[in-house]
Amino acid sequence: STVVVLFEAPKAFTFSVQPGQRVRVGEGLGSL
Amino acid sequence: FFNSGRGSLLRYRPLPVLVATGGAYYGYQQYKRRDRADGAPPALATPTQVSLYRSFPTRLLSRAWGRVNGVELPTWLRKPVYSLYIWTFGVNMQEAAVEDLRHYRNLGEFFRRRLKASARPLCSASCLVSPADGRIVHLGRVSSSEVEQVKGVTYSLEDFLGPQDGRDKVTAALSASLSTRAEAASFRDGLLTSPDNDLFHVVVYLAPGDYHCFHSPADWTVALRRHFTGSLLSVSPGVAGRVKALFCLNERVALSGRWRHGFFSFTAVGATNVGSIRIYFDRELRTNAPGDTKGHFHDLRYGEEPAKGGVALQRGEAVGEFNLG
């Protein structure tokens, strides 16, 4: 199964994770 | 056997067998290595191959799989069966709310096990947190109305979310003015509420051993639930890299609404073994139901209920789960 999050954010938004990385619930994905 | 004259054709010849199998294995490894070295995405499946795959009764198989896994196991059998599953998929039972394997009546129940409250701390520094345990398949900025599901393989944003007028009225009204100004606004532009913003996406793949509940990735308000009926093809990264627009073909539940920066959506995409999606605050939702026709969608607008201004979700709050079958 897969989940997809699609969202609008200011252009300054940056991800703090990389493709291929394992993540867990509650782990930060990105911030402004 | 070796001394019989008529058995010459059947005589066991280890050397040719070893050379043939070894050669084939070596060739396969070289092929895989070359693919990795190129860094190029794997070749896409042809439309015929995709059609053939879609013609398999994946929904029926999924429901049958769910039925099998809903059968209550005798207590003595639970530990060996779940232990095999744990060993195969690398499940960490130490973080499960109930570690005693005999507690779970069937594999379906084991699959949707809960975690200890302290097992998943919430990152306080990020406005966006992971909604699920899994692996990031793709992420980034969405610069057009085509989104990458994995590197080099795209899908249409409009096919994935459905027509724009299905969004809640507030988001639609906010974006309408922008669309008018832009004159030739694309689907992506129509979703944005401010020209100073961009659209971003992140795709997380949940492997069979992962915790299969999903949580809210942010503080936001859900205005619309859209249930797309569809196929239940595998969504493993290998298949996602070969089947274009896989996420638009599969059964899925898309929740959309808004957060403090504008448009926000969360979509749970089903797969063959995990065909059912449950949303805790939506009792009407029925996924992977017999009789559903592929390629349709059904809406439920939470924002239109007079007593509610949509469903408010907090960052990290449990939203729903995937179920076997």
C-alpha cells in the first residue's frame, strides 16, 4: 500500500528527507 | 541408471547443468547491475501488458485473501504462523501495543496491530510529518499537472484527484480568482490559493511488515472524501516504476481540504493484498466492495454538513488503516 500527500506551501518549503529513505509515523518530512 | 544403454538421454550431466544455470544467473546479475549503473528508470510496461495485468481479477483475489486472513486461528497455531510472518517481513513486535502473539485472532487482526503510545514520537520542528511507516518513493515540487510517482514515471494530477469542481467550496472559490487571472490556468495552478506558493508531494510505500495505520501529516481540515474504485495492482516500487499512472488505476481514497498554507490532500492507495481502506471518522466508506465498477468515484463532502466546517485533524492523529483484502 502507498500513501500520497499533496499540498500547497510557500516556495521556501524544503524537505528534510530523501527518496529511498525509511520514515516512521511522526518523523519530520519538511519545514519552512 | 548410469549403466543402462537406453538411459543415455536421461543421464545426469552435472557440468552442463551447472554451466547453464550459472551462466543464466551471471547474465541476470549483469543485467541488473547494468540497470543500476545506468541509473535509468526501468522500461515501462506497454499498454498491452498493463491491460493484461489489469484484466486479472485482482479485486476478487484481494477479497479472497482477506477472507482467508479473517479466519480465526486456533490459539496453538497463532504463534508459529505470526512468527513466520514476523521473520519473513521483519516486523518489530517490541513496539506493538500487544506483544503476545496469541492475542491476535487472525492474520488480519495482527496486520492492523496498534503500537505503544511512546513508539512514534512526533517531531515538533516540522509542520509536516510522516503519515505512515514506510519508505519514501518520491517527493518534490510539482511543477506541472504531471506528477512523478517514481523517477521518470509520471501520472496526471487531474486523473489522480479527479475534477476540480469536486473540491470544497472554500478552496475552489479561493483558487477561482487566481484561475481567472491566469486565463490559461492548468489543473495544478487551479489548486493553488496564492501565487507565492507551490505544490509539493511525497509518496510513502508501506511494505508488508510495516505498521499499516496512517496518521495525519499536518494540522488541517478535511472537506471532501473522494473514493475512486479501481484495480488493485501491486504498488511495490518495482511495479510502480514500470506501470505508468499506477496510482490513478488503483482503488484509492483521497481526502482533500486545506491547511494554513492552502490546499492539502492525503490519499491512501490500495494494493492487491491490502485492498481495503478504512477512515476512522467516515463510517459510510466501503472500499473493495463486490459490484463496484472500476473507474468511478464517489464523493462525500464533510464541509457541506451544517454542523461541521469539515473534519479537523491534528498532526499525528490516527486517521485510518489499511486492511488485508
